[in-house]
Amino acid sequence: MADYQLTATDVVVRNGDGAHIPNDPANRDRAEYEQWLADGGVPDPYTPPEPTPPHASQEATVLYDHENRLRALEGQPPLALADFVNKKMT
């Protein structure tokens, strides 16, 4: 693990303490980072966060329950909530 990690913006995170360092040449921490780069330092690449699972609203939950009741009457297997939300959004 490097001393710094890139982000999706021009802010850099210092791994030692989690400080977010803005792209401001007057910032002392940014100057230290720039010197670290000049000395051959290579920051960790940006890692995007894990996608959050779909969140169902109360309305979607009621519709989901209704859909599964209908599926039960028709002899079909129930849908998982995530599958119902994804199906409804497409």
C-alpha cells in the first residue's frame, strides 16, 4: 500500500490518517504529496465503491407482495425483491 491514494476527483487521500488533500498548491499537505511524487512515489489507484443494492420503496414492497401472491395463485415460483425491483425498472 502506498502512502497516498487517488480519488475520482483531484483530491488525494493520505492512507496513514485518511486525510483528504485538496488540489491547492498553498496547502502544506499537497506540497508534501507533490514532493513525494517528484521523489518517485506512486499512489494507489482509484478504486470505485461497490455498487449499492437496489432499495425498494414502500410502494414497490407492496407491489412485490401483490405480485408474489398472484404468482402463488398461478403456481409460479416467487420473485426475489431485487429481481422484482430490477424487472420493474427495465
